[in-house]
Amino acid sequence: MPVIEIVDNTTEIIEADRQ
């Protein structure tokens, strides 16, 4: 599921940016 992978990667980037 490429879409799920993209969403997961984007979520990780957002979480890292918030910290």
C-alpha cells in the first residue's frame, strides 16, 4: 500500500518537526 507508506512517512516528518 504505497499510499499508507507516504502518509506514515509524512506523519513521522510532522512529528519530528513538532518536537
